[in-house]
Amino acid sequence: MLKTTFTLTSKKELTHDVYELIYSCPDLVREAPKPGQYVMFQLAPGLNRSYSLSDFTHDTFTLVIKRVPEGKGSPMICNADVGTIFSGMIPLGHFVLRETNVSKCFIGTGTGFAPLYCQMLGMCNKNITDTNVAFIFGVREEKDIFYTDEIAEIGKKFTKFDYQSYLSRSTLEGYKNGYVTDWIIRENISSYQEFYLCGSPAMVKSAREKLETFGVESERIFWEQF
Ligand SMILES: Cc1cc2nc3c(=O)[nH]c(=O)nc-3n(C[C@H](O)[C@H](O)[C@H](O)COP(=O)(O)OP(=O)(O)OC[C@H]3O[C@@H](n4cnc5c(N)ncnc54)[C@H](O)[C@@H]3O)c2cc1C
């Protein structure tokens, strides 16, 4: 783990409240992150905030952050101008991709997208592409949808990619109405050996419980919640 600084080099609004932020961090050459790990911003004394990497290179990393209007930390990060330098610690966390050549299912909501996307990129980088991959992803409504092109692109890299997208609070052609956990039925999960979950504590709890009900051992379930 490095205690270092990083500079905001690019900022893009993905939706009305979700931002893609890219930072340069030359120190990363000293310790490469693993897909699924996170950075902790030290914003002020007593004000630390963690964010999963959605992508990284040898000297940059990308975040997908929801700006919580009444939040203490996320507005400081999302409102910052390109060129702003932050302090923090990277890489952190144990929610990492297992580099096994077995089928994997990724289930997430909202900005829980970030580590799951990074893990799927990690599979591509390690040439773990000739196995079943599912990405079950949900947001609330149409205005919350982001990264559709990126998901389509990554899907093409896997021999067999099942992408199921959900909207919990509205209906739209091409999207299922409901919760990502609705997808967890015996028939759907039977093709997958490992399960990676990321989203709200309620979503992760419900997904874990359903998976365990269907006999998936806890050793095959990996999760992060925020
Ligand atoms: C390991 C880890 C990885 C994380 N990765 C990401 C990530 O990739 N992207 C990301 O956006 N966040 C991520 N988070 C969450 C992030 O660390 C902050 O908790 C979040 O940005 C809110 O911080 P804040 O200071 O703005 O709000 P706070 O000041 O902490 O909270 C203000 C109020 O907003 C509410 N609130 C907090 N979060 C949300 C939310 N998401 N939606 C609605 N209300 C909320 C709180 O309950 C509180 O009432 C991660 C957290 C952890 C622990």
C-alpha cells in the first residue's frame, strides 16, 4: 500500500449525478493494484473516503463516483477541477478478482459497477475469456444508466457473455423491471462457479442469502458493499 498523491486529469459527467474521474499517479509503478481494489482519499483531518477503481494502468486510475449532494466527501471530489492534487492511500482491499479459469458472475447496482467492471477488464488482461461470464447490473431509472457502450465492448471479448440490465423504478425497452436479485434463481446461477457482488448493503445481503439458499458455498461468493 502506498501513501501518495494523485492528480485529476479528466472529468466526465456520466449521468446527472455520476462522474468518471481519471487521475495520474506515477507512484503506481511501485505497487500495481489488483482488479477490485480501492483508493482512499484523505480529504481533510478525519475525512477519509474510499472509491473502487473501475480501471487502471501503470500510472493512472479511473473512478466512477456518485455525487451525494448532502455528502461531505463526494462533492469535494466531484466538484474538483482538472489539475487538483489529492492525497490518499492505494491500493487497498481484498475484494479482488480470483485469476482462476472458471465461469464468473458479476452482480451489481449503481456505482457498485466500478470494481465489477475492473474485474472483468482484469479477466480480459489475463486472457481469461474462454469461460461463461454474466454481468447482472441495475440502476433505478433511465436517467441513471451509464457505460452502455463500454459494457457492449467488454462483452465482445468473452466467448460467452450474458448481460442482464435492470431498472428498479421504471420500465424501458431492453431492460428488465425489478431488482438484480430477481435474476438469482437456480436455473440462472447454475452455469457459474464464482460470484462477485457489489452494491448497497441491502442488495449484497439479499444476493448472498439467495445464493446460499441455492447451495452456493460462501467460498465462491465475494462481495463489497457501500
Ligand atoms: C471500499 C469502498 C469502495 C467504494 N467505492 C465507491 C465507488 O466506486 N463509487 C462511489 O460513488 N462510492 C463508493 N464508495 C462510497 C464512498 O466511500 C462514500 O461513502 C460516498 O461517496 C458518500 O460519501 P460522502 O462523504 O459524499 O457522504 P457522507 O457525508 O458520508 O453521507 C452523507 C449522507 O448521504 C448518504 N449517502 C451516502 N452514500 C450515498 C449514496 N451512494 N446514495 C445516496 N445517499 C448516500 C449518507 O447515508 C448520509 O446520510 C465506496 C465505499 C467503500 C467503503
